[in-house]
Amino acid sequence: MASVPAIVFSGIAPHPPIMVPEVGHEAIVDVQSSIAAMAEFTLRLVASGAETVVLISPHAPLDPSAFVAYQTRDLYGDFANFRAPETTVEAQLDEELLTTIAREAVKQSYQVVSLRSDQLDHGTAVPLYFLQHNGWQGRVVAFGYSFLSNEDHLRFGACISRAAAEVGRPIAIVASGDLSHRLKPDAPAGYHPTAHLFDQEVVAAFRDNSPARIINMDEGLRRIAGECGYRSLLVALGATKDLPSSCEVLNYEAPFGVGYLVAQLTNQKSTSRNAEPQTRSAGNDEGLELPKLARETIETFVLTGSPPKTLGEASGLLAERAACFVSIKTKDGRLRGCIGTIEPTQDTLQEEVIANALGAATRDPRFKPVTANELPQLRYSVDVLAAPEPTTFAELDAKTYGVIVEDENEDRRGLLLPDIEGVDTTSKQVEIASRKAGIAAGEPIRLWRFRVDRYGEE
């Protein structure tokens, strides 16, 4: 049997405190796409089986010639500096992994300096907040990078990889960082007319599944951008250089003049976003298993804290590969949660339904997690998506087709399912999908349509 890679997932996550609802309040409407992307990011990290997350932050107290690490056994952070002192994150330090990384670093003539601070920096706390609020539970190792060379950061990442292999447990790497800070005249670091080129190149490298391009980026462009995520990414790239890349941009936006990127770098369970989708076929009786599976998943998780463990091998429709949305409604028809995928992220539809059911119950940013006393009042439906096809406005039909709206740069995407109550015109469907993507009226857009097979409880 092939061994499971020690590093099972890696990616980049932004860290603006305004994304945290208790900090941003009504302003989170401007970063909803990033919030939703972090839910998807965490879903994939959880599915990878990672037991420890290694976080690399630009905002730890840095040492010019050494890498720094929080050493307290019980890691803690709050958002008191952002007027939300009661909002906290807590995690247990993975002492074995940290010790092993430090030992590997010494072999390469690097030093890991202990931080005895009892307060995690926001570059660590914000990604950790979203990981934990979206269902990940595990230990943490939190680093700050150094002012050593790019090659040193890549080599330090390789130290993390060797240490992960030595401890023999599945590990995830999360590079915390924002991209350019100079994208608008009112941006925090001022404005530079070419700063956006840095973000375009990083996003393009992820989209083209060519992360090595990031390593060789122009130093002058980095300085113009005023970024704070580049060295974090280098560490992640060094840690995963021997793994197959499975890059995917989950979201990019810059509502406040700072680029926020949520993206996957490697995922041992993932497949390419460009893979050809499989053709589905199913009878109604077979399709009724889908909402039943959604119900079983959610009820088991809410009552026990874990998803079902004995579902058996998938067959028929459940064994096929397709994207889906899971919707939860109350008996009187009010929406209680809805999470889904535009493209399949799991090996089977059975796994896709389970993952999205958990997301709909616990990670929809519009609702609080489902509680046990609500369960008798809930009804479930599953929409299974056919492969999207390019389309025009004239070819859309809000009742027959779902729609995907994307901006010209392919940075922002919004989806709306078909046949939604109150959405009875193509104009309204496209308007809502555009708004979900953060695309303003009048911006150039591209359109896709897709059919849906909807299976609901009677």
C-alpha cells in the first residue's frame, strides 16, 4: 500500500481582520467572497485528513536572520486590537513537530527563535479563526518568516517537509499573506498604478498550475506592490516542491485596495479543475438517496460531533463524480443553509454530498450552525450540477438553467441555481450572481449556464 504523503494540503489564506464578522460587522458584505472561499478552503483541508496546520505569518515579531515560532503550549489570540476582545482563537501547539522542524533547520544552518509572546499576531489569528469556525480541529505550529534570502525561505520550507515526514502524521501548510497593498488611491499603503501586476502574476501562476513562476518574480514589482505574503508563500513552496501541484484559485478580490487571495497549492485528494466532468445518469429512486444522505450526515454530525463513519462503498449515482449544492430549509420553506461546489472536489458524489451537507449546516456565513433542537423541523434537497457551458444572455432561462457570472480577469465568480423563488427573470438572475461575485453593474462579464437535477425530500 502506498504511504500517505506527510504534507497533505497547502495553500494561501488572507488575513484582514475585517473579514472576521465580530470585527468587520456590516463591512463583511464587501469580503463575503473571501469568507465563503475560506469555508471551501477549510473543507478541503479537513477532507485531506491534516492533523496539524503549520501557519507562516508576516506579522509575528520578526527576526532579521532567523525564523521565529510561538512556543507556548496553549496558543491563544484575540482581536482586542480590533475592538473585538471577546473574539478569540485557541489551539494546542504541536510540540513534537516544532521540535523536529527546529532540529532539521539547525542541520541547514538556520535558527528557530522562540517567541514567548502569549498573544498570536493577526496574520496567524485570522486564518486560524476561519479554519476553526469552519470545522477544523487540530494542533498548530505558527512561524514568522525572516529577512533572509528567497532561497533561504525555500530551504526552510524543505526543513518543514522533512520534519513532517519524520513525525509521520498528515500535515497542512497555510501561507498567511495579503497581496498588493497599493491597488486603489485610498489603499492603506498608498497607490501605485502598476501594483496590480504583482497580483495578476501570482493569481495567474495559481490558475495555470505553475507555482514555480512565483519564485522567480521580479523583486522590483514586489516592492512596488507593498505585499506581505510573498515570503510565506516561498516557505509553502519549499515545503511542497516534491509534491504534484494542484493549484486552484478559490477567490481573489481587492475591495479595500489590498489583494486578498484564497488559493490551493497542493492537495493530495484533489484533481485538476480542468479535468473533464463525467456524464451522469440516474433514475428518481436512486436520486432520492441524496437528500437522505444529506439528512443522515447533518443529523449525525450535530448529535455526535462527527459525520457518519459506516456509509459503505458508493455505487450507482453516488459513485459518480459531480458538483452539487446541499440546501437546508425549514418546514415553512425558509432557507437555513446552502453550500455547494461549482466543480467536483471529491472523488465521488457521495463524498461531495457529505462535504457540502456539513458546509450547509455549519459554514454558511449567513447563518449560525444548525443545532439539535432544530433537526425535526428541517428538510433537505440536493442539486446535482451538469458541466457548465459558455453561453450568452439571450440563451439563459432563470427557470431552466443555473448561471455562473465571471469577470474578464477570471478573478471573481458568482453562481445562482435555477428555479429560485422570486428570481423569475434572466436579468435578476444575472444581477444576483454578479452581486455575489462582487462584480459591479456595467463591468464586462462572461456567462456560463448549467442544468441541475434537483432531488428533495417529500
